[in-house]
Amino acid sequence: MPDYRILLAALPLLAGAASAQQPPAPVVQVAHVFETEVAPTVAVPGTIYSRNDVQLTAGVTGQLIMVAEPGTFVRAGDAVARIDRQPLLLQRAEQEVLLERAEINIRQLNSQLRRQQELEGSNLVSEFELEQTVANRDLAVADAKLIKVRMQQIDDQVRRADVRAPFSGVVTTRLHRAGEDVARGEALAAMTDIRNMEVRAFVPLKHLPRTVVGDSISVFATDTQYSGSIRSLVPTGDVRSQTFEARIDLPVEASGAWAVGQLVSVGIPIRSGDQTLAIPRDALVLRQDGSYVFRINAENKAERVAVDIGAADGDLIGVSGALAQGDRVAVRGAENLREGVEVRVMMSSSAGETLATEG
């Protein structure tokens, strides 16, 4: 006959073992449903350019002392190349000596003029000699001014001997090396601003009425997306391609993910937007029986909600169904959820907001 006391004592242990074998609640990331204006867009290709791209040239003729290597980051005002300034300094020293001689000549002529003016009433000095001395003195003063101007020109050349960066950026090309003689105006290097970037996209002419300067526009590549601003339009259409050029400013943050020369896609609106409920694309679960999302209720349980897909705008997509503004829908981990399963919400996000932990 079985000992029921032993069985009763073992029941808590069996229940604990059964609960220990239950799988942990799945972890999901959620986003809030919100109402916004979603305009359908068409993706057109674009290329990233730098707002500042320059070829640096020699300011004076001379021998190069240094040229920065490609890949070197230089700040605005730093020297990218240096030319030997010693010949210029010698020219300046020569002008200083000439200025000193001119000043001695001026003092001598002033003294001579003063003596002649004292003797002007007598017959010892003629009027012609007096006028000649005045003219010589004035010429000496003019020569001194000319020498000072030459010294200023040499000072400007000494300043130009250091080729400085007009903005902060990276040296991309080095055309000459230290030890080479270069002429004024000869290209030495090229540099690019890698932080201030723009996208140049060629948009079909039929979308020109809905492409407005100042509008925000989505720019995306692979799994990264940024919101740019249309800075300018070139509304002259190309006869062959039937497109016009749009230049779109990118935020500074894009420089950390994208590079100059990279190909991207630009979301051009094809018609005006409508107010609708919107969710991130990743919240959609697409199956043969339809499209749906998993709403996470107040008890952190998943509820399957069928939705109809509307217009898309970048990472957002408009939906209609049994959803309300403020509902939480699973964005990550929704593929493996089932109706009624309890989940752990680790992070919550809304469009344009920073992720924050829940719980």
C-alpha cells in the first residue's frame, strides 16, 4: 500500500522542478503607435558630397619643406604645406637696409634745405637750387614709402609660405613632396570636410511640385536612416534623363556612419500626406494569411491584431486596424510571439525618441 505521506511531501519538489523547466518569457522591444502625416515616397539614388572640398595651391614660389600626408586630419588654420621662407626673409633684410639708406638721405636733404632757406634772401643760393633740393627731398621720401610697401609685400609672401587649411578636414591628395621646387599657384594637395556633408540627388521632373526648399526629407542606406533638409534645387531639367538636381543637407551625426562618395537613397514624396496611425516597419509581421502586429497590453501579454498597410515614409508605415494611439506594439522579437504569451519588455521606443528601459 503506497505511503501517501511521502507522495504529499514530494509534491512541492515536483512542482518546483516543473516550473524550473518552463522556458523564460520572451524579450521584446516595443514602440508606441502614434498619429502622424505619412506621405508615400519613391526612392531615388543620391550621392554624398562634402560641402567643403578644396585644392590647395602654393602661395609663393620656392622649395617645399613639408606637405601633409593623405588621411591627415587638420584643423582650420593649421599648416597643410610649408615653403622655405629663408629667401623671402633675406629679401626683407635687404629692403630694411635700403629703407635705412633712404631715411639717411632724407635727413641729409632736410638739413641742406634748411640751410638754403636761411640763405634764400642773399645771392648765395639761387631759386633753382632751392627748388632742386625740395624735389630731391620729396623723391627720397617717396622712395622710402615705396620700400615700406615692398616690405609689406614680402611680409605677405612670408605669410603665404605656410599653406593653411581654410576649414577642418582631411587631406585626400598630396601632389608634391618636401624638397620639390614649386611655382606660385601650383596645386600641392587637396582636402575635404568630412563633417559637413550633403546629398545630391537627381529627381524626376514630375516630382518637382512636391519638392520644396526647406522641407525635411528621409535619406537612407543599408540599415541607417537620417532626416535631411533640402537646401537648394536646380530646377533646370536634363533633356535625356528628365530629372532635376536636389541638394540635401545632412546632420553632423551622419558623418559617423556615412562617407563622402557613398551612394544613398532619398525618399521623394509622390503626393501629399494623410493623417494616419503609424508604426515602425519592423513591427509588421507578414504572413500568407495577412499582415498583423502584436500589441503588448498592460499585463505584458501579446495580442495579435490584424492591420491593413497604408503609405510608407522611410522607416514608418501607416496602418489601419484595431489599434489606438499610444498602444505598444512589439518591434523586436515579434516573429516568434503567440497570442496570449507573456513577454518581458526590456526597452521601449517611439519614433524620433531615445530608447529607455522599462520595468
